[in-house]
Amino acid sequence: MSNCSAQTKKGRGITTLASPYSFNETVRRLLAAFADKGIKVFADIDQQAEARAAGLDMPPTTLILFGNPKVGTPLMQAQPSSGLDLPLKVLISETRPGKVEVCFNTAAYILERHGLAAEFDRNIGPAEKLIAATLKK
């Protein structure tokens, strides 16, 4: 399995970061970082377990939907279609044994996709920095 950006058109709008931590530790650290910052986790989906329940095999993969209605709602008020990308999402996957990647849409991509003013970067851009900081050793 290859990284997130290799699966899309030149990785457009997707950031892929390598995690120096195990899969489970990466998920734990991200959930803790969101909780520490008061960011709501709307869902934590174990996609490997869902695949297994459907009789399919998949490497460890978890999708976390997260955000803060106080900062996301203004985007949806300005452009309702932005609700397609909100709450924000982060995908954690073990692409090979011991190789963990974290993928997410960039704030710039979300703003461009929905024709939102650059000023809205202050609402959703900090999530990228939080994710990157959480993956630092």
C-alpha cells in the first residue's frame, strides 16, 4: 500500500507525514492532542475493523473526524458546501509493517475548493500545525 498522496492526482491538497511512532501510539497521540486543545473528536473509525467485519483484509487504518464548531461553523455559513470537508479529518495508516503515515487535506485546499476567503485559514490552518507537532519526537 502506498502513501495517501500517491493515490490522488499529484497529492493535490493532501499532506502526508511519516509518523515516528507505532500505529497505535500515533492514534493515541493525535486523540490526546485534540483533547488537550479542546478539539472535539466527532468520530474515531477503525477502518481495519470495518473491513474485517465485511470479510476483507486491510492494514491498520483509522480515520478521525475532528473540529471545533466555533471555528468551523463560520466557514459553513460563508459557503455551505464546505460542510463536505468539515469536520476535518485525519487518516492514520500503517502502509507497511512499522511504517505509519498520517494524511489530511490542507487548509489551503479546503479554502480553494469551496471558494472561501484566505482569512478563514486562521480557523482551520492551526490543525495542520497541531498534527505536525504531535508527530515530532
